[in-house]
Amino acid sequence: MAGRAAPWPAAVCGYTGGGEGPVGGALVRVDEKRCKGCGICVGLCPRRVFVPDERGKVRVGRPEECVACGLCDSLCPDLAITVEPRGKGRKEAPAGAAAV
Amino acid sequence: MEEALEGYLRSGMLPHMWCAGCGNGIVLHCLIRALHELELPREKLAVVAGIGCAGRAAGYLNLDTLHATHGRALTFATGVKLANPDLTVVVLMGDGDATAIGGNHLIHAARRDLDLTAVVFNNSIYGMTGGQHSPLTPQGSISTTAPEGSNQRPFDLPHLARGAGAGFVARATTYHHRLLTRLIENGIRHRGFALVEAVTYCPTAFGRHNKMGSPVEGLRWQRDHFVDIEKYMGLPEKDRIGKEPMGLFYPAPEPEWPD
């Protein structure tokens, strides 16, 4: 995984738009607006991908460690984390579900 | 959250009003995932919620939702279902909303066996009003109205629902999110009254008074204390102390109830 990791863009890592980066097995993003910094992802991620932030939120600190297990996505109470495994098809929402 | 699921959220309403680490968001995520898996057309869906922290969940869903009065979510849902039987109706309630203020409605909704799916967010406390004791607060737990520890026994919600006539009764925790998603999904599939108890952790009003620690500790507590009902049934009496069963209670894979 680490060998495939792309350089981490500093602007994103420093979380000017959440946290995003192309990484080993997945693309992990934290929606800064939604995140309340509860620390669930920090405490439960088996690969310690997330690190707490001085602003009381969380950023993707070690993206190259991610194995795309998706635990952070499922257990994030703020619905703030997206994990996009690479090369896997996704199920589409039913018609009309995307309209807001 | 997966992009395919974002369409179910009123994203303009986020971030939600729940505290940092509140398990309600995890239940909401599981519910959305279950609805997505079911591939129901959204015009055939109606979500009714009661009052309390859990009741706010309906406000974040980009579906036809109804925020009913305290304890009366099931009565409003009964009306919705009778007026339009084609709708799939999901009812979201907190533990106090479902078993105290709306306790009477809960048992009678189960008795009528109307095709509703009730998801009870059990955080063991009245969170929104300041941490008062609820009918699902575990015995011995500290709350603002039981500062020395509650001496009352809580309701056994799955058996209460089953006794009242619910045809599908299940329980899962927020830590066991896959199980919770599957149970909600199957509860909605069930034709008749289905009750799914979603055990969540309230770090603010429950965890703080009971020295249970951070949201992470709360999830670990769920992981360590809840065991699958089939395994629970096989445990000797002494090993059941401190454990709680979860999974599908009814229709049960085992013919007996846990003690």
C-alpha cells in the first residue's frame, strides 16, 4: 500500500477543504463542516489513519496506511467521512434520490 | 458517507444538532443504507419521528417526513399507513418517546400488527432535557434524577414488543452497524409491525454521569457487552452477567427466550 501512495497535497492535508488525498487502497475524505471531532475514527481506525487536529477536528494524517475497510465511514456519527475504494463499482441511488 | 447515499440527506441541514460522538448519527447512517439497499422508490416512503434527540433524525432525511408530537409518532404513522397503505412507513423514536410518553401507543401499535417499522434509538437516558432517568436506563445507572443510581428495573424492550404482538423484534448496537443495517432492512421487509432497538451511546447525558468515558469507550463497551442472541442462549447462567443479547429475537432461530 505504502508503495502506491501518491504525494499528499499540503493544502488538502492541512484541511482547507476537508481532507482529501489519493492513497493506497482508498480515497479518504473528511468533511470539515460536518466533523465535530468526537475522535471515534481516531480511536477505532485499525490503521490509525486519522489524527486529531488543533482545531478540535480530525484530519487524514496517514492516508498511505488506509486499507479501505470503511469502519470510519460507518461509525462516523457526523456522516463526515467518505472512503472510496479504488476500482470498485458502486451502487447507484434510486431515481430521484440525488435531488436535494 | 458514500456518495450514493448523500441524496437521502438534507445536506443543508448538516452538521446535525447531535453532540460530538452521539450514536444517533450512526443509526441514521444505518437507516439510510437500509433504505438504499431496499431500493424503494422515495415516493413510497414515509418517515415519522417523535420528540427528543432521536426525533430530530427525520429532519435530516430528504424524504417525506413528519415530526410528530411527543410519544405519538406511532399514532401519526398509523394514520399515514391507513390513509395510504401503499406507503412504507418507518417510525423513529427515542427510548423515552417510545416506552414512556408513548408506551401505551407502542404496545397497541404492536398489538394491531399494522405494517410499520419502529426504530427505537435507545441511548438509555432523556438526553435532550438534561439526562433524566428513562424506562430503559439500566438498573444502577446514575442520571440527574437518580444521582445515587437508579433502583428501578428497565423495560426489556424486545420482549415487551413481542409480548404485545410484534411479529419482528430485533436489537443491535451502533458498534455492530452491519447487523443494525440488516435488521432495519429486514424489519422494513417484514409485513406487519417490526421493532428494531438500536442501542446508541449518549456521551453527554449518560456516559458523563456514569463515567463511561469518550464516544470511543462507549462503542467499545457495546462491542464487549452485547453478544449474539444464539451465543447468549448457549452461555451458562453465570457468564450471562453483564452481557446483553442482540440480533433477531423474533421470529427466533431458537425456540426459547433468554432468561
